[in-house]
Amino acid sequence: MSLTYNRKMLEEAGEVYDRWDREVEKTFEKHPERLERFSTVSDMEIQRIYTPKDVAEQDFVRDVGAPGQYPFTRGVQPTMYRGRLWTMRMFAGLGSAKDTNARFHHLVNAGQTGLSTAFDMPTLMGYDTDSPRARGECGKCGVAIDTLRDMEELFEGLPIDRITTSMTINPPAPVIWGMYIAMAENRGIDRRQLGGTIQNDMLKEFIAQKTFMCPPKPSLRLITDTVEFGTQEVPRWNTISISGYHIREAGSTAVQELAFTLADGIAYVDAALERGLDVDDFAPRLSFFFNSHLDFFEELAKFRAARRMWARIMEERFKAKNERSLWLRFHTQTAGCSLTAQQPYNNIVRTAIEALAAVMGGTQSLHTNSLDEVLAIPTEEAATIALRTQQIIAEECGAANSIDPLGGSYMVEALTDRMEEEAFEIIHKIDDMGGMLSAIEKNYPQQEIADAAYHYQQQIDRKEKTVVGVNKYVTEESLPVELLQIDEELERLQIERTTRIRNDRDRQRARDCLERLEEACVEGRNVMPPIIDAAKAHATLQEMCDVFRKVFGEYRDPGIY
């Protein structure tokens, strides 16, 4: 038989555990279990013990296999971390471009192996620092980028032809990427040498994070432009990081994070195919971004299920032939929503557990949150501790010595199977609605996430779920944590800098470039070439995004509850 266990062994195991279960029940009068119901952070019920019976229907070759082989449950590369450790990519962005550049250099000198950029709120929304809508926000939650000069200062002295750069940007992603390409080319670096990722995932913005610019359909068109351009011109670049992270931060369960993320991925593949691209030309550069929450086994199972599901989706649904098209390569960030302002040093422990789950689950790159991240932009000391957490996992604890070390665990395999089954049920429901764009318009994923978040908060309030330092083991005294403060003078200086660049540039050249960008938007041509030209002419972020807003309109969240 093709199942993992033969029938005789399953019968014998069943007899052993049935007898054990009867004996355990007798002890409950004197020693009852701690809780009436044990469940994961996502409220998935956990059995008392897992046995071969729980994976009786699993086919080892079909469902588990070997690392680097279909369905990639155990990892996309044959040797995983025995060949190369994951990229340690600490998220950084604060104040001015010069401030963030200094933080980048500090992290690289401390052993970081990839750059990851956080942008401030005006930049995330496509506004320059001197916009009335941007006042008071300059550099507060990331770095302010208004012009190509800011981008040049941000990466000054960093070997961007040898180190990959990730940029967490969504509505203005084509513009920020265009500025990055322009900056590299001004330094004499061929765009084909550039490696990195732009997040560029607008569907999850409508679902969860809520940074908006244009409506869903034109947003999807702009993303498809970047996929097309990257496939043809910047082949080492991941033009989308299909992101479950913010879906989970908004309150989803692990299964919802998995299902909605892969459904978003399906929508992006469909859009690229409609553009006329061949799936095997662009799919190998699709990447994913997941949250690693506190429930170690649930998260580990989620990562394994994600790889298997995406491989099956790409092979069965999209008929991909290139093996790399089947790979689900993903970045992980530990759960910001799990951090607490109370007893903040507990956050070091939380982050370590979440990071270990990501490593055991086979992530390709990892950001570890800092202990003070719930309070402010991390200090250098806190960011260094978070980086050292990854380095200790990599170098000291043995987690990287064996591939998929918890594969074969009855619990892990049973949870992996269950994750896949329940996530596919949600994806099929989205398919029946007409796809993810239609589901978003019907408010389906938004409502599901809101309901899950409310349910979890109720469990915390009723103390059915413990958050140490918040609803259990609470202390009155608070430990002092040094917080990073952003100088209010920064905004004035940034406005002066942007104004000076506008005044000093060739105004006619900038105007002509913006007109060509508008023509590309109206005529359906790829927007990336005119964006790069406009960046080199020192057109600002907002000037280019205002073209998008003019042609495509602005999106307003319907605010349905």
C-alpha cells in the first residue's frame, strides 16, 4: 500500500493508544488536566496526543517527499541550511535617508546579510514630506523618500550589486523601485545585476494593512507592469512579495493567513497570464512573506503546508513546467502583534520562539522584531539583540544542522495536513465568488479577519488565552526601556531639501517625463520606463503618484463592519 504506515502497524498502534487513553482517564479524578480545552493561538483544537492514526491517510511520496523535490513540503532547496543559511534581513528605516543609511551600515557590520527598508507614512501613501497630508509624520515610522537624491543617500556606500535589498512599499512600489533602479544606473550598475524585492502587494492592502492609492483594478494593472518589466529587464528581482504578514497582524488565524495569501498569489498569476506572459517566465521570481506567531507548532505546520499548496496550485492549476515556478520562497517576520508594551523584555523571548519556528519551517530570509518595537522605532541596541537572536539560532542551537528536523512528527504532519485542507476550503470559496478581487469587493476576507480578531480578543479578556504580563503575571513596576526619538527638526530640513531639488532641476525635462508617464497610464503601456526616466529627471514621489491618482482615481475604504 502507498500510505505512510501499513494497516497492521496502525491496528497495533491503535490498540496501544486506546489502552493508554483509558488509563489516563482514570487519573483525572486526582490529577485533572489544566484546561478544559487546549488550542493554538488561532484556536485550532489540539489533541491530547498525536499518533500514527492521525496521519494514516498520508502518502509519504505524494505529501511529504524529500527536500528540493515536489511537493517541497520539506524545503525548496535540496540541502537547505546545510548549504546556506537564511538571509538575516533586519527591517530598518528611521528619520532621514542619512539616518537610515547609518543604521544599514551598523547592521551590515554586525553581520546582517540583506537590507530591508521601512518607509515613513507619507512615503507609503505616495506623498512628499511637504504635502499638507504629510505634516508631523516625517521619518516617524520609517525613512522619508521624496526624490532620487534621498534614494542615493539611503544606499550610499552599500554594495547593492552584491547584497539584496527588500523594500516594504505598496501603492507607490513602481515609483520607489524606479528610483532604486535609477540610483543604481547612476552609479554605473546594470539593472540586470540588481537583486532584491519590492513588496508591491496591493490586494492585502485592501484586505488588511489599508495603505491605499488607486482602486483595486488599476492597482493590479500597475503590479502587472512591474512583473512584466522585471521579467524582461531585472531578472534577479522579486517584483512581488505576496504578503500574509499584515493579514495576520490584522487579526487573522493562521489558516486564514495561508488561504488569503495564496489566493492573492493566484490573482497575480492570473493577471500576468492575461497580460500574455508565460507562467514559467515570471513565476520563479514570485516571493512570499509570512508572519511567525507565537504558537510554535501551528506556525511550523503553516510554512510546510504553504510550500506544498503552492507547488500543487502552480502545477495543477497553472500547468507550470519549470520546477522553480513551483517553489514557494518566503521571507518571515516575527509577529509584531504578539509584542507587549507591558514587561517589554519578555518580547526577546517571544521573538526567539517565533524565529525558531520560522527556521524550523524553512524560511529563506528572516526579520526578528526588537523588544521595543511595540513602543517606537528600535534603538541600535535593541536591533542588535534581535539580530543576535537569529545568529544564536543559526550558529549555536543546532536548528540549522538538519533539514526539516520535525518532519515525521505525528503532530506536525497532522497539523500540516489540516492546514492545507482548511486553507483550500477557503480558496475554493473565493474561487466561487469569482476570485480575490470579487471577494474583496464583497468584503469577505475583511469580515473574516475582523471576526477572528474579535474572537481572539474575547479569549484574552476572558483569560482563556494567556498573554504574560498583560492578563497573567502582571506587575505594577515597569522596566525602563530607552526609546529612540525622532528630531522634529527633521521635517523642516527634509522639506527644504525637497524644495531645493525641485527648484534646481531641469523643470521642462521633469514636466516632459511626467507627461510621458501619464500617456503610458492612459494608453496601457508599461509605466516602468517613464518612471525611471522621471526619477532621473528628479520628479518627486508625489508628482509621479499624483499622475496615478489623476488617471486611475483614488480609492476610499468603504469601512464596512
